[in-house]
Amino acid sequence: MTRLLPCVVLAASLLAIRIHAASAQTMSERKLWLSAEGSADLTRKLRLNVEQQLRLDGGATGFDETLTELSLRFRIAKFLRIGAAYRFIVLPDEQRHRGAGEAQLATALGAVRPSYRARLEVTTRPGDDTQTRLRNRLKVAVNAPHRLEPFLAGELIHVLSPRSEFREVRLYAGTEWQATDELQLSAFYLFQDEHNMNAPERNHIVGLGASYRFRSID
């Protein structure tokens, strides 16, 4: 037993070093996401959205990426909407194009408003690199006084191709404020945890946004 003790200590030490190294490979940063969005009802059921977003990293001091998204959403029923979107993404060293289709279920249970969104997106990168992802998001919002709507949300992201694997979890806590009939302001905190990557990130993100709804187009 005494002879085995050094081997046990060595094995435990190697395991601790390996766990520490794996933990050290996960990078953690504080980020800031800023967004501005405009929307207009093309018909009573069809809405056009245009969004511009700027993402900063390194404690909100450095450029991470910017994106421009154009989307259409169609209301099939009171509880069901479908949509399609195109996103142009600019990073420090490359540009990407992303197309997406989604379906959203939403209802109201008194002051509580649960919703579920499934989004399938295809992203192309330089070098003929294409990735397909499935995103599932569950959100619960509450109608509060002063036109506030605090919410909690969770999102799971899976890569479907070129290789099927779980990629990311996102947890949100925030609030939306209907400042006027046309203008909505939002703020949230997002915990982002990546998996199955060479350099996974575990980020703490603050998001601030403004959305303006233009008058309906007759």
C-alpha cells in the first residue's frame, strides 16, 4: 500500500493539472452589444425589420463585430409567426453572410407571456466554409407597470453541419420599456457559454437596444 501511494499522488496531480489546463483554455470576457432597429408593417400580417448591431469586447473597449440584418415576419395566427432573415457580418479579419428561417409560438397567460422560437441558420465564410446551426430559445416575459416588460430567456445552439455537435448555451435576464407607442428601449445581461471549440469562450455581455416602429404602409 505504501508503494502505491506515490503512484496515486502522481496520478491525482496529473489529473488536477489536466483539469486546470482545460479550464484555462476557456476564455472569459466582458462585452457590450449595441443595437438599433426599425420596423414597419407592410400589410396587416407582414412586417419588415432592419437592424444594425455593434459588438464590443475587451471590457467594451475593442471592436468585435458589426452586423446588418434584414428580416420579414409573417403572422399566420395570433400565436404563430414565421420569418426569414439575411445577415451581413463584419469581423476584424473576415466577412460572413447568414440566411435564416424561423418559427415562433407565443401566448399570454394573464400578465405572463411565454414564447418559443426555433431558428435554422446557414452561415458562409471565406474559403467555401459553410455552417448550419439550429437555435432553440424559450423566453418568459411579464407585463409590469409603467410599460415595462422584464424577461428571462434561455437559448441552446446546435451545429448540424459540417459536424453535428452542441455548441453554445445563452442565458438572458433583462427588460423592455415601451417608451412611446413607436419607440421601445431594452437592456439585458447575457451569459454566453461555448462548447466543442478549440478556444471556447464564457462571456458576460451587457446589451442595450432601441427599436422604432414606423407607421403602417397603406
